Amino acid sequence: MTLEAKGQSLLAAPGEELRAHEFHYWDSDAPGDAFHAVKPCSGRSWECCHATPTLYAGYPHLDLCSAPAAARRFVEACAAHREGRHTC
């Protein structure tokens, strides 16, 4: 599946896409709305995930190997936290 960021977050800027795998057999009353998910073959889509400058929380399993910028942002956020340069 593809996740399109709807706003600035820990892993992506608005409009950027991340590849992910849908976690099967889940359901939530509050799945989040930070990303717009689309299944490649069926075109099925929905809003999902919670994301802030310091958080990514959602059922989709991210493929960070296909998104080096997202991986870099995550490592930079970890380093900033370790050094006391919090971004929130």
C-alpha cells in the first residue's frame, strides 16, 4: 500500500509517500487521519495513522528501505532527542 502524508510529521512532509504493508485483521474506532492509504490493485483507500513531529503510530508496517528520507528524519529525530534538542 501507499501512504500519502497529509501534514508535516516525524517521517514525512505533506504530499510525500511511504510504502507500507497493511496489517491484517485490525479494526479501530480511532485509526487516525495523518496519512491517506491506497491499496495498489484494488484502489481501496482510507485515512489512517497518528503522526506528529515526534510520533508515528499506526497499523501500517512501513518499508523504510524504500523511503530513505523518512529513515533519515527518524534517525535525526532520535539524535535530537538524545542531545536534548526536542522538536515538540
